[in-house]
Amino acid sequence: MKHAIAILFLINLFCFSEESAIQITPESKVIVYSNYFWAPCKEAKALLQSRGIEYEEIKITFSRKKTEELAKLSGGTISVPQLIIDGKYFGGLKKLKTYFSNIK
């Protein structure tokens, strides 16, 4: 039991330190995987714009190739929006909102 707890602690420590390493600044290279006419995608892009952050948008709507690309980058997630920050998978709209709510 002690070993299992220690392993879980180390996994959480690694995961949280990796996430906190990703910073979104106006200098960041941001890629937003999105879909046509999808409100959460529009919301994510508006949130980035409101913070002065430019982004490249990749629409996966009718592209199996782009969907597969997203799945590889995100570890299997193909729901949109999904963000790649400076070449690292960041997450979706919920994580973006949480990130900015913690930044003053």
C-alpha cells in the first residue's frame, strides 16, 4: 500500500509540474484545433484574443488527416477545441478557462 501511494504521489508530482511548465504568453506559439460553427471553439479563440494572444487555427471538420494529427498530439483526444502551446499539448476550453482564471 505504501508503494502504491508513493507511486501515485510521483505520478501526480510529474503531471502537475509538467502542466505548470506550460505558460501562455503573447510570445507563445499557439495552435488551436477547432471545428466550423462550434461555440466552444469560438469561445476559446475569443479568450485568447482578449488576452492579446495570436494563434494558428487548424480546422479538423472534414479532414481525417488533421483529426489523426490531433489524436497523436493529444494522446487520443479528438474533441475540439484543443490547444498546442509551444509544441506541447495543453488541453481544451475548460483547461484554458481554468488557466486564465488563475492568472491575474
